Amino acid sequence: MTTSRGRQPERRDDLHSIQTVASELGISTRSIRFYEDKNLLEPQRVGSMRVYTRREIGRLQLILRGKRLGFTLREIKEFLDLYDVDSLHLNQMIHLRDRVRERIAELLAQKEALDQTLGELIEIERQADDRIASAT
């Protein structure tokens, strides 16, 4: 028997409840349901209870990592979809590499802007200190 994506079904001891997954990953069950609503996760159901396989937990870890690195949910979904389609993961790696390069460029530009702003603020602070010192 296979699932809707052609995967082999998981053994019962490989299934985890939403509460267990949330606790292990340090996120809320609401966050997990949000990612499910965005079609990033497809938990299995046992009755009305969601159960998560190692694959879904892995996908969730990739989602969280992608968010932490500043990728949008759309970009994360593209990475995950490529992973499902490309058994060698070559297309996924090329796409990921290209997006990572773009993200690095964005962060470097932000860093440059922050460095400039910090320099200006430090100069303003120095000028304020000088005026305070000369007035006392």
C-alpha cells in the first residue's frame, strides 16, 4: 500500500502526534497547522488525529530552517516541491543555490546599510557628548 504521493506507509511507531512534534521542535501546534493549511505538510490521519511521519517532521524542519534564513513560504514550497519531483535532488540544489546567492546579496546590502546607519549614529552620539562636555 502506498500513500497519495507514492510513498510507502510508515510503521505505527514512526508516527508522531502534533503535540509531540510541536514539543520536539519548540513550536506551537498552531504553527504546524498553519504550514499544513499552506500545503507544505500532509500529515496522515488516524481517525480525526493528525499523525506525522519522519518525512513530514523532516519537511517541517526544512520549513523552519528556511524561515529562519529569511526565505518566503512560497520559496520554501518551491524547494520542497522540487525535492518531491527530483529523485537526485539536482534541480532542488541548483534552485536552492541560486536563491541562497540572492539571499546573501540581500543580507550583504542590508549589512552595508546597517553599518552606515551605525556609523552615523555613533558620530551623532560623539557630537552630543562633545556638546554636553563643553557646556559643563
